[in-house]
Amino acid sequence: MNQEQLAKVREGQGFIAALDQSGGSTPKALALYGVGADAFANDDEMFTRVHEMRTRIVTSPSFNGERVLGAILFEDTMDREIAATGTPDYLWSIKGVVPFLKVDKGLADSADDAQVMKPIPGLDDLLTRAVSKGVFGTKMRSVIAMANPAGVQAVVEQQFAISAQILGHGLVPIIEPEVDIHSPQKAAAEALLKTALLTHLDALAADQLVMLKLTLPEADGFYGELTNHPNVLRVVALSGGYSRDEANGRLGRNPGVIASFSRALTEGLTAQQTDTAFDTALGASIQSIYDASIT
């Protein structure tokens, strides 16, 4: 593990940029960016278009390690280059931003009001490759729809089981059990989730560090026990479909939690903007999310 990166994630001020849209979410992300489906004929061309979008973000003067602690990448992005440099290496060596990798393959069908992750074939090989490219940690997402104890337990047990595999490669896993912001039982689901997370965190060895990526909670300051847990390197929040203003407002009421926004980060950016307009808009977005993350 890179100790300089570890210190930055643990002690730095800023947030984690989520640049990890995968096959299912990429067309929507591109459409919001002003790149329609007529701009690509197949998946390879689609991923090229989204890499162009991510490259524009990462190479922008506004995007650097002063306000952005880390960036979560999709596997395809990890394997591509920015300015003739591997993307993870570019992020860290040029921008001072710690690279993470999304490793899940999407969600299984709903059971017990939750969706665990699909199997992740070849995970050990992917993790080995990530380490060789200078990646610091990983991220994997599950979804909880209702306050169903069986569903919450299934999600958390799977997340920690795969986290053990990730920790074995010397990487820091970001555990993301998202609670649907539209759930009519959101607060109750968050309470069940926090209890389950604390049980599993307490069972970790002292040197096993994880991060948590959680939905912005209904009760302000709800994650205090998690942000203070000795095995939790950082608690980060997903925007989850909230607008950037709403997400920032909720984030600012949760001390110790920092952002890890995707759509809320890129809100207002388009392929048609001039470089100056693009950088101005991205800079304003980064500053607003940074300000909410350091409260």
C-alpha cells in the first residue's frame, strides 16, 4: 500500500470523484453530457466517448489534488491512457489524486427488498492488475430498497466477504451498500444498515482498513459511530439521485462525511462547452462539493 496515498485519504481535505459509470449507466451519463446515442455505434465507441469526457474532466485545471482526494475509475478507464500515461498513474503522479477502481459487475435480481452484487469472475486477476497499475483501493455497490433485515444482512455479509479478498491484495475496499433515496422506509433501512455495518467492522483485525460509501442519511450526523470507527479510513457519501444543491446541503449537515459524487459532480457539464466555460463550470461544481465536504 502506498503510504503517501494512505495519508492523503485519511487526513486530506476534499472529496472522492466518482468517474466509474459502467456499461449500464454510461449512455445516460453521455446523454446528460450532450453526447447522444448517434455518436457511437457499439460499446467500444461508447467507452471511447466516455473516456473523452473523463479525460476532459481529469485534465481540466480545476481538477487536482488540492480539492479532489481521489477518483473512482471503471475498469475500461483504468486500462486506457491520459496524455500517453496510464490513467491511474496520471491521476496520482500528475494531479495528486488517489486512484480507486470499481470492481463489481452490477446488481443481481431483487430478493428480500435488496440487490446484492452479481458474481465477480476473475476478481483476483483484476485486483492483481489494479495493484500493478498503482490503484489504491476498490469500490463495489449493492442496493437496499426497504427496511428488510434479511436483505440488509445479505448485502452487508457479501460486501464484507468480498472486502476480505480485496484486503488480501493490499487494497482498501470502499463498501457501498446504497439505500434507495426513494424508499418509504429509508430511515429505518439506514438504522438496520448501520447496526449491521458496526457488527462486521468490530470483527475486523486492527490492520484491516475499509471505507464506506453511504446514502446521505435522513437523520443529520447519523454516521458518527462509523466515521469514528478505528477500522474505517473514511466515510464518503453518494449523491444517489439528489441534485447537487440538495446533496451538498445534506452532506454539510453530516460532519466527518465527505462526498463521492458522480452525476452531481458532472451536473451542468456538456461536450459543447468551450474549454473555458467547461473549466469554469467544473471548478464551481468542485468548489461547492469541497465546501460541503469540509464542514
